[in-house]
Amino acid sequence: MSWAERMIHHRRWMLVVWLFVIIVAGFWARNVTHHLTATGFDNPRSAAVWADHQVGHLPTRVVVEPLLIQQIPYRRIAVWAHRYDIPKTWLYRTGTAATTVVPARSATRSRLIALAAIAKDHGAHLTWVSPVSVAHKVIMDSRATLAASLPVALPFLIVLLLLVFGSVAAAILPLVVAGIGGIVALGALDQIENAITLSTYLTDIVSFLALGVGVDYALFISARFRQALAMGKAPVDAVVEAMQRAGRSVVFSGIAVALAILTLFLGGNPYWRGVAVGGAVAVISVLLVTHTLLPVLLEMLGDRINWGRVGLADRFHRFWPAVAGWLRRYPVAAIALAVVALGMPAVFGRQMVIHNPANISMMLPRNDPLRQSVQAQQRAWGPGTIAPLLVVMHLRRPLTDAASWAEVSRIASRLANDPRVLSVASPTNLRLSPAVLAAAAAGTLHQPVVSKVLATYTNLKYNRHFVTLFVTSRYGPDNTRTVALVKHIQTQLSRWLPGQRVGVGGITALLNGFNQLTLARLPWILAAVALVALGVLFFATGSLWQAALGVGFDALVALATAGILVVTVQRGGLGLEAEPLNASIVPLIFVLLFGLSMDYEVILLHRVQELWQRGAVMKDAAANALSMTGGMITGAGMIMVVVFIALLLSPLEVMKTLAIGLTSAIMLDTWIVRSLLVPGSIVAIGRSAFWPGRQRVEPAADGLESSSVQGGDTG
């Protein structure tokens, strides 16, 4: 008894078990965002992480923050500001009915608090502008993406499913499978996030990945099931054939996608580990649904799966026999056309620059009031004030020793003399002697002002050897001169304090470490995912030649996708803001490209092998396989495109980058590589296409003539 027959035999138990799983997973999935974090973008072994950890032991540094007031006209804010002696020079228009109050750096919060109170009484929305509030806004926009994009994508998804399947019942089934897979994946992540750090962006990535692969896998299996029914087989036998043929291909595809995503573990930090786990969980959840619940649903539906036929779908499927016939006659022309189509954008691929912004507000839209508030703060205080560098030093002598403070004073003076430095905040700025500071650190000098200042830079209860200086660059946190300043200070500290633990922290240093780590690990990630693709394709087809070609074709698609991202995102095409490609997204795009492309590759190659083993000559097997699967593969690709392109509705450009990258990759892969390049190369190579290849095991059958291209079902 086959696996599918066992599932059908125990259908009642399977339905009960899955009902229980859906209820429990749905309950967990409601809380999936509660423990997700926007952190993890760092190099865990860097001095910046160590420095930030030490600063975490300090009391909160009291600084005055700008205040964003929304939903109140600027004129009314100006009247209230005058009442509380707030100069008009502190007020900045930051959008419609939005005003940002940027006080002098030496000011106190008392006047701002009074202004905030009266504004709140009149219904204003208040935000204290800080890196924390900006990060919170990014998180909220990310969470809102799913709610906004799914309702938009769903109607287009249904239309495409009707075109591909040709019936209402068959179109609904993949949505059910994908929905259940997504619920299970999010429920599992809710439990996993208690043990490891997971990124807030996972809700979008996992939901859309589960929806995309869930629809694809259900499409492949149910299409083969309908083909078997059309040949007169009973529902049980049709399910068995569908699972043995398409189900086998889906297993290889799912393994390829999951393993490809797991290569992101090589990213070497909590963010990439979280994405790897989340993506793999999404794919595994979908595989569980398609190989346990889907066979039962198919058998229960039987011939009713063809309910609600759509005549327009028949015209869609007639296109592929014509393409297959042309490709059989002109394989070289098909290959040349594909190479030109991929080569044109690939020319720009080598110009790709990836970088995560240290100024987090740059991730928000240009017209976002919070982003404009940060810009107002930079204009008023200086570009580097939004992200000061944290210079952390573990001194050999304790801070109760005057020599330690003399050393701190010398280092602060050297840092201040750097032309790139705007200011250095240090306890030595009090202009007290090292002996007085040492006495204050020892607790023998009772001066509240001095003790309060020391508490800002040290934590004497935690460790008497640590001191932190706050260095402000004259330039923005993403300016190359600020990045160079971070490296310079780290190098100089090692020279000034030999043998002592030192580090430069702050968001600029942390994200610089993340960018460097990602750039260094990206070649290893791509090499690993290529090896995964090579191994899965070889194991799935038994052909080293097809495995090598598949990896080579995917590499060409990756380079072309990079070129499209350069032209659109990096250069500011399609109305986007020109900026470097986000380092937290680009590796994910390439990994998903290699993984998802295996879906279509395995389906196509398995169908070619099936026809070849039944007696068709190789060029006819390739053409017939394209005729039978072309509509299904491109339809599945377009379904995936609709799922991912809905992310363009996100206000975050990082999500738009993901949408453009994955949409480009999938369209190039399905319409160019799988429709022209792969079948064209098989026709051109001929008998050696599957070297070393599997020998034929059956004589010619099923009317597969060797001299004509067959049309028919897309399954």
C-alpha cells in the first residue's frame, strides 16, 4: 500500500488530526509577532557588539529628543509654542498637519512636555523622535504590509488559478492548502521564537512564501490528478499516480527550497539564522499539508474537482503546443533568444552595491513625517547627531585611580582633534582634575552634579574599569567618512591602549559590521546554495549534465536579477528612491531564486524523462514535456509573481526591493529558462541530454509518437 493509499484509508483520522492542528496552530499564530525583533543586524564577533553590550549596563542616557506633533495645524502649534517661550526656530513643518519641535541641544524637556500636554488634549498624535521610535515605525509598517497586500493579491490570484486550472473547484483547492500551510508555519514560528532570535520581517516572508509554494505544490499535484481522471482512472488510482509522479517531484522541490534557505545559516548572525529557520519551516509546513491532507481532499472531491469549468482557460493552454513545435524545429534560435533576454540585464549585475542604512529612517518613505523629523534634527544639530559613536574602553587601572582619568582625558582630546569629529562627550569635559574625578568614582567626593555625569558614562557598581565616550561625527551615519572614522577610532584605540579591551559601538558600527559580514559571507552562501541545487538535481534526475546546466542557468538568472535591481532600486528607477540594495534582503532573493527554480526544473525534467523512458526520442520528449507543463509552470510562476508583487504596496522600500527581486527572478526563470533555455538545450543536445542518464524501462506507450508535439493537459 502506497503512502497516498494509507492517507486515504485513514481519511477520517487524518481530517480529525488536521482539524486539531489547524485550531492549535491558528491560536499560536495570533501571537507570532509578540517576540519578533528588529535587532540581530550585526556581526556577533565584532568589537561593536561587545561595546554595545557594555553600554547596555549603563543607565539610560538623558538627552532631549525632538517632538513630532501630528493632526494639529502648524499655525496652532506656533501659537502654543509662543505661550511656552519656545522659539519659532525650533519648529519645522514635516508634512500636512505635522510639526516637529527640535530644541536646542542644551535645552531641557520641560517646555516640550508642556507643549506636548496641550497638544494631546486637543487630539494630537505625539512621537518623541529617537532611533527606538523610528525602528518601531518600521516594524509597524512591516506588519501592516501583510494586511494590506493579501486582499489586493487575492482577486488576481483567483483569476490566474481559474486560467491555469480551468475550474472553480480546482482553483480553490490550492488556496486552501496554502492557507493551512501558512497557519501551521506561523504557529510553529510562535513557538520557535521563544528559543531563538527571529526578525520582525519574517511574518511577511513566511506568509508569502507559504502562500506561493503552497499554491505551486498543490497545483502540480492536483493537475496530475485531473489528468489521470481524464484518462478514466478511479479517484483513488488517480491520487496514487499524482503522488507518485507530481508528488515525488514536489518532494524534491520542497527539499531543494528548504535546504537552499537553510544555507542562510552561513550568514553568521541572529538575523540570518532566524530567516533560515523561518523560511525552512514555511516550506516544510506546506510539504506536510500536500503529502498528508491533500491526497485525502483530492480523493473526496473526485470528479467534482472539475466543477465550474472556465472555457477561457482552454485558449490559454493552446499556446504551449505551438511554442513547443517551434522550439523543436529551432532549438538554437530558442537558446539564443533566451541568452539575449538574460544577458541584457545581466550586464548591470556586476554594479550591484549592498548596504544596510545606519540611519533607519531612510527605510521609511520620503514623505513620512517621522523621517522628515529626523532630517530636521540633522539640519538643526548636525548630520551625525542621530547616531553617535560609542567609544567603550576597559582600562587597566580602575576609575578610582587618577591615572585612568588622565588617560581618558588624553584620548578624548585626540578624538576631538579629528576633523571628522563634531564633538566628544566625556566626563573630562567637566574640566575637573583627574584626582577629583577619581575621588568621585571612589565615592569619597559627594558632589551630585559630578556623580550624575559619571553615571552617564560609567557603571561603577558593574565594573570600575569601564568608561564610555560619545563621539559625534560631522557627517551622517551612512557617509563614507563616518564609516572610515569608525575604523580609524577602533584602530587608534588599540594603539593608544595596547592589550586592553576597546570597541566602537552604536548603530553605525553595528550595521557596518553587518554589511561587511554579509558581503564576506555572500559568496559562501551562493556556493552552498549552488551545491544544494546541484545535489538535488542530480539526485532527482540521475543526470550530472542536467544538474550542472540547471545551476549554470540559475546563476545567469541571478546575475540578470541583480542587474534589474541595480537599474530599478539602486539607480532609482520605477519611481523608487535611489539607494544601495538592502543587505538584509539581497542574499534572501538569490537563495529563494535557486530554491524556487528547482520546483519548475524538477517538474519539467521529470516529465521529459518520463516521456523519454516510454519510448519518445529526446527532442520529442522535450517538446512534448514543454507542451504539457509549459502552461502549468508559467502559470505557477505568475501565481508566485502575484503573491510577491503585492509587497509593492508596502511603504517600506526594503519590501519593494524584495518584491522586484523575486518577481524578476521568477518571471525570468519560468518564461525564459524553463520555457526556452532548458527544453531548447535538451533538443539541441539530443540523446546525451541526460548523461549519464537513466535507461528506458518501458516501450513506447500512451500514443507518444516520436514525430509530433502533443498538446493537452498541463499536468
